[in-house]
Amino acid sequence: MNGITKCSIPVLAVLMLAACDSDDDNSESVVTPPPAPDSTYVRVHHSVADAPDVNVLVDGNVALESVPYGASSAVLELDEGTYSIQVDGILADMSTATVIGPADVELDDDMRYEVFAVGKVGDATIAPLIFANEVTAVTEGNARVEVVHAAPDAPPVDIYVTEPGADLTAASALTTLAFTDNSGQVEVAAGDYQVRITVAGEPATVVYDSGSLELAAGADLVVAAVTNTMTGNAPVMLQVADGEGAMLVPDVNAGAEIRVVHASADAPAVDVTLNNAATPAIANLPFLAATGFVSLATGDYLVDVAAEGGDPLVLDDIPLSLATSDKLSVYAVGALGDGSLTLAAVSDMQRRIATEAQLQLVHASPSAGNVDIYVTETDAIADADPVFSNVPFDASALVSTGYVSLVPGDYVVTVTPTGTKNAAIGPITLTLEGGGIYSAAAVDATGGGLLPQLILLDDLAPVQ
């Protein structure tokens, strides 16, 4: 890694003073500036699954801003020396709280430091994990990989990096790692590989499978096993840092997850069938009800919706495409009576954040028209401004607020026709906790028309 020539302010000051001290008598006095400091290199990784975005401060100044979970910075070049490092979590009200440091860290020349934030906010175990390697080139034709165990709830594991499809019972693990361990740098010939993680000593118990991955010649990667916040049953996913940023690689079998929400007020209980199967995937789902999340393989589906028992068929061969790690609520929405009944999908939150509550409201009430949504400390909205205004109903592309981050506490939600202070829904008092995911859909009154009502989902749903 070639250094970038830097000239610090003190060096410039010495040069300027030397010029000022010279005179016209051809003095032989020469001031020699101190040598420029050598370079050191740093990369920062956010690997705390329940933490908000963070700012990284160096010597009290923000060096990296709003770094999300699963992200890694580019490799940063600094002068060698001692620096004060601090990590601040960004709270829902945009204030910050220091979660790591400030701590003095000595950074030596010609070393590359990997600075991970690991642990969990929820149990106050968040901490820095720092290790370093000498700055060297990757051997021509090879890729270099260093693996880190950064998933606090995962047990000790064996890491296998093999040709795709290799039999693990006949293979040797690249390394065995417990939480916060790293493998050191390992070079392999460039090519296609499969990364599998097993419980330590149990090659048949695969808990993560990357599928086939290309390791390109010259690649210099730090690969962290971090807590899985996507779909699927794998406890971990991979955070792959390449020097410019990072990508998250879910388990190859992560698939997608969907739930079905019956939000059509004049439709009877329904059966939902996939790909024209002989039996429904979901049977007898009544208005105001929602299924749990169901795992499905990625791909293209045809969805049929029929009255309970399969007759009459009201929606036939509605296309639904699912990509890896999609998590969707599929709403049966609109009215059966006027032919506007359709299916519409809304993305759902997958990651819980310990410092904030996340709230989403979906407009699925055709009779309500455009609405304003208030989220306030009390039920008085006369002098309040709506958090969301003029939210329309659109059966084909349901409109939602998206997930709004709120400081944990008590809130009052009120929905009014746009431009009025007349409550159509609410005021409803909600107690929202840190780490909570809260969703609700506004729908018509049973049978259709006003007044609208709510379907409560996720952490708002009644306990069964």
C-alpha cells in the first residue's frame, strides 16, 4: 500500500519560519524540518446487530458519520501516533450517546488496524475489538482472507473454505473460532469457494452456507461472522469488507418470508394458494386477521385467492416475485363488491434496535380517503402538526409511513381526514419499548365504509 505524501501544519510552520529568518547577507543558516511521520492505516466495522447508526470520532472530531450495522469503512490513512477513538450511537431523537471510549489507541507505522464494534447494546456488552496486520501485498494470483467471529450469541465454530460442494467430513477446517477470535490472514489461490460454518467439532452441523463465492485475484478481505438480521434460520451472516466498503452475504438458503393480511372489509374468509397447488397454503383467513411469517424459497409465484373452500375464485394467478432476504406483508386489500380487490406487498422491518422503537402505519382503508397522521405526547392535536400529511389510499401500491424511529416511551396516535382535526382513528395511546417493532394497518369498518379501524401487527398484535 503506497503512502500518500502529507505535510502537517507544524512542518509548514517550520518552513515558513525558515524563510522569514533568511536575509540578504547570504546567511548559511539552514533549518532542517523534522521528517514527516510514517503512515498507519485503519478500517472501522459496525458489527453490533441491535445498535443504531453510529458516528466514529478521532481526537474528538467526527471521522465517520452515520455508519449503519453491517457497514465497514474504506481503509483510512493516518499519521502514525496515538489517537483518541470514540463511538457514539445516534438515538431516535438525533442526540448521541457514547458507547465506546473515548480511549487512547497507539497506531504504529506500516500497520493496518481493524477496529470492530462488537457485542450487544441490550445487555451492555458492546466493546471494541482491535487487531492489526503488517501492510503487505497479496501474492500475485491469490486472494487473502481473514475471518472474525463477531456474533455474540453464536458458540465456538469451525470455518470451512472449500471448493463448492466439497464433503466437509473429508475436509479440514480453516480455523476454529470463539467469539472475538480471528483467523489471521490466510492466502488462497483465486477462484470459486464455498464458506461453511459448523458447530465446532461437528462438520455435519452446518449453521451457515455461503453458496459459491468468487475470491478474485488480489482481493484482500476481512470477513466477519455477524448476527443474522435477515431472513432464514442461520444464526449468522457474513460481513465482507474489501477495503472500499462492505457487503452482507446471507445464508444461501435464507429465502424470503411473507405473511398475508386480510384487509378487505367486504370479503369473506379466504384461502390462499400458491402456484395452483391442490391444497391452499393458507386456509380460512378472516377479515382483520394476519398469518405469521412463512418462509418461502426465492423465485416467482402465482397467487390465487378464493373464498373459504375454494369457490368462488376471486384473484387468479397474481404474480409475486421473491428475492433473497425479502420480508413482506402481502395485503388482500380493496373491495370485493366493486372489483378493486387486489394484492399489495409492503416491506417489513427485520432488525430490532435496542435504543429505539420502530413504528409503521399502513393506509389500507379505501373509504377513508387521504389522511393526516399525528404522533404526539398527549391526545391534544389542535396545535400539533401531523407527522405524515395527505397520505393517500392506493390499492395497487399501498402507502405506508415506513418505519419511524421513536425514543421509547408513551405516544398518542391520531388519524384524521387530511386538513382536519377530526379524529377518524384514535386517539390511541401506545407504550413503545426499545427494541420493539410496531405495525398497524388502517382498514374499513367490517362490511365496508366508515369508521375505519386498525389491524394490529408485530409487537402491537394481541398476545395469543
